[in-house]
Amino acid sequence: MSRRRHAAELTALILLTAPLAHAETADREKPMNIEADHANFDQKNNVGVYTGNVIVVQGTMTLKADKVTVRQDADGNQFSQGDGKPVKFRQRMDTGEWVDANSLHYDYDGKTGILKLINKAWVRRDTGDEVIGDLIVYDMATSTYQAQTDGKPGSRVNITLMPKKKDASSTAAKPAKAAASKPVASKPVAASAPKTGGSWSKDAK
């Protein structure tokens, strides 16, 4: 692996792990609902093949594709592969933030929580941070990503980082606090000369 490619993968990994946002922890424990135009299910081997406007929903996770194959092992772990133009993936983080992803092919391992986005892949967060690559490996358990190129000349990983917005309330509070602490010079109060007898009157001329 070239030094440049390794640096790109490392940058992508740091980029999307910084806030330590995790996918909804209960998603993988919820039932998977699949809609499609056609379905073929092999009950003996516990394998289903779904084609035509496929929509897979599991908790907050939604996946849309042209073809999806789903398999479940003896322990109840679910595995799926799919193709689309493109495959569209969306899931909510524990923080409430949403993550969207696209690719032409995907491979999901429910036992490890690893989702591989293959060919013209990108992952984007609500913040605007984005990673584009030929292969993106997404760990749902830790919300970490690795992005790679296909190794062809000129292929590169593209990363977009959005600046964090400053807290407007804390910024506005600073000058107000400084103004309050600054001593205010008192203006001299004009008073009319006392009348004979020593009493003060503002109407005196």
C-alpha cells in the first residue's frame, strides 16, 4: 500500500470517528421488514432473494436497492448483499444525527456489524462531512469508516470536512459580561443654588 493511500484511509477513519457517534444500538435486535416486487425464499437454507424496488427496514436503518439477498445463520445473525443504481442506505446515530450512504453494490455482515459499500461509494453525515471512495467499510458498532480506492491510476479518496459552528449564545454572552464588569463613570448632577435658609429646591433659580 502506498503512503498516500494509507494516509487517505487514516484521514477518513479519523474524520468520521471524531464525534464517537454510534448507530442506534437496538437496530440489529429489531425485526427486518422487506418489501419487493418479487421474492423467492428457500426455507431449508433460510435464504431469500428479493428483486424490484426492494426496501429493507430494520429499526432506524432503511436500505433501498434493485436486488437483495438475505441469509440467516443458526444463531440468528443476518447477512445480506445487494445491487442498485445506486443502493441507498440511511441510519440514525444514538446522538440523533443521520448518516446517508450510496453505492452500486453492498455486502452486510450482521454478525460483525460490518457494511461494505462497493463501487462509486460515498458516506455523508448531517454535518456535511463526506467521504467518497471506490470501497468504504463501515463498522456499525463503532461508527468508524475506512475508505479505499480501486488502485487504478488517478483514483483517489475524496474527503470533505465542514467547520464546526460556534455556539452563538456563548459568543454573545462574552461582550455582555465584559460590559457589565466595566465601571460606569457617574455624571455630575446639576443642582440649583440653595435659597436663603439653607433648603434645596430644583425650582430655584
